[in-house]
Amino acid sequence: LALALALPSVALENGLARTPPMGWMSWERFRCNVDCQTDPRNCISEQLFLEMADRLAEDGWRELGYEYINIDDCWSAKQRDVAGQLVPDPKRFPRGIKALADYIHARGLKLGIYADLGIFTCGGYPGTMLEHVKQDAQTFAAWGVDMLKLDGCYSSAEEQAKGYPEMARALNATGRPIVYSCSWPAYQGGLPPKVNYTILAEICNLWRNYEDIQDSWESVLSIVDWFFTNQDVLQPTAGPGHWNDPDMLIIGNFGLSYEQSRSQMALWTVMAAPLLMSTDLRTISPSAKEILQNRLMIQINQDPLGIQGRRIVKEKSHIEVFLRPLSQAASALVFFSRRTDMPFRYTTSLAKLHFPEDAVYEVQDVFVGKIIEALKTADNFSVVINPSGVVMWYLRPMALPVQPQ
């Protein structure tokens, strides 16, 4: 109740993240590797983030909207300084975070950083306890940080209920626009009554609802299952300025096949999820890059209406269909196969998928680019979906039925 009464002064009101944030994040691929002596190329260090910034700026990512370079856990020294301030590890970040931010900003990119609302971060580095919230917000603003991910290891439910709204206020008070990513719901099971999504959408720009993604198809499926099983609760909470975050894109790593990589991209896009890659952009394969740089896919993900899609069909044949409404009466459809045997021919019609009667659509295959002219709602069509793969369509209305007054 106290939290509900305090709501008007809590609201983030930062005007940020009107579409899902896009960028790169260190955690899934590089974890808490701090051994720069034996593994200088892959450790959490200034060098890693400088190199990833160069790749975003020079390899076509930035122009597509991938603009955040996000430092995750294990960046700081093991103690705060004498003034109680967080400081980066002096060996791994010799020039400090401000210099790194300046470099990133000079390349037309933005810097994200990680903190944890608790005694320690999940990796055992100094946490942001309640008495440090204001100080840390001011520190991040002074460094030129553009996004904060606030984790929840080593904190109680009571501390989280105080600390997450407190950080929203503290970030607002700095006067610097900082996108605020909360892990609060993930630590409270992700669902009401423990999680109040109305309050959360007033406090945070995006939030982790569920477990960390791992580099495996099994992990991707568990996230997809949880999000769409609970879509009635989660789907209405997303929109411009406040997004459900199913965690990072692992395309380009080791755990997903080509088909599974396309599936993750399509399903994250239909969920209106943030597109935060966690892969080595210095060595990424052409096929992974092609999936992540698909222009039509990104256009759909970044649709200004910001409506999160839903699963609308779950067949006994292990085919599922997802629909995301887009601006200008367009839509995205994803046909997804959970089969593991062979490509499956799935036949349906837009009428069966509850599209308006007598409408006519131009359909574009998001991956192949092929266009189907003048598909009527009543027309039957077939798509062939590979095992653990997707077919994704972008539908633009050519003629809509006249709505009765």
C-alpha cells in the first residue's frame, strides 16, 4: 500500500526507450572472466568494450539501431573508495569509465553499466545498498552512463520494494537521461500478486521477468514457454517506455543451430523484446550476422506502437503461431515448429487466424524476402517449417473491409 501511495513521485518520466533498446551486452558470452593475464582478449576490461564499440560502429550495427554497449557484472574494484564511491578495477579499466563513455559516445553509441541492489553483485563485487543508491546514480551520471541494469542478488524483498523505486527517483534527479533496466520481477517469481506490473511500468523502462538465458536451445525454449504461458499477464504490461525483457540474444555463440538462431530472433521480435546481443562481434559468422542484421526484422521489432505479440495457435502437430499487431494495420506472423523430425507443411488461412473478413494483404517473408501479392483472408496457404525453425511473415493490408459505422 505504501508503495502504491508513493507512486506519483516514483514515475520514471524519462521519455526513454520508446522502442525496445538494441545493442550489445557482455554477460552471456564473456561472463565474469577477469583473468586478463592469461586471457586478455576475452576478459572484462576496457579493451573488450572498446573493441565491441568499434565493431558496432564499423560493421553496420549502429545504423540498424544497435546503439548500447552494456558492461555487465565484474567491472568494479573489490572495494568502494574512501568516499564510498564505486570505482572500476584499476588494472582492467585503467582510464576509468568516463573515458570509456567518451570513446563510445564519440562513435555515436551509448554506454550501459551494471549494479546490484544488495550487499554484493551476483559476481561478488560491491553492491548498491539502500544508503548508496543516490550516490551511485550520481556517479553513473557523472561518468556519462546511458543505461543502468540494476540486479537483485543478495537483497531481500523489502529492500527491493524500497530500492528499485528509490533508484528511479535518484536517476531522475541526476538530470541525465538513463534507461533503467530492473531485475526486480525475476527475483519475485515474475508473476502477480508478488509482482505489480502497473507499478513496475511506472518505475522501470525494461525489466527481467525470468531466469538468465544460457547458451542452449533448451534455455531459449524454457524462456519462450514461460513468457507465452503467462502472456495474459505479461503482454498488456509492455509498451513504449516499458518492456518485458526475456534476456539476451545468444545468436552467434555455440548453443544454437542456424534454424534455432532464426527462431530466437523471430520470437524475440514478436515479443517486442529488447535486442541485446551477447556474442563476440569480432569473430561472428556471416550467417549469424545476417540474422541479427535483418532490416525488416528490426523494423518489426522497433514498431512504434510497441504492442507485444501473443501466441494464438498451439497445434497437436507441435506447430505454434504467434501474432504481433503493428502500426498502419500491418502485422507480423511467426509459424514455429517444435518438431525434431523433418520439415512440416502447415496449412491454414488468415481467416482461421482471426484476421478481418474480406481483407487483402501483401505478404513478405521476413527471412527470404519473397513477396506474396494479394493474399485474401479466406485463401488457404501452406508454409514449410524446418525442425526447431520458423517461417516469419510481414503482412501489409492492400484493402481492408469497410467497417460498419
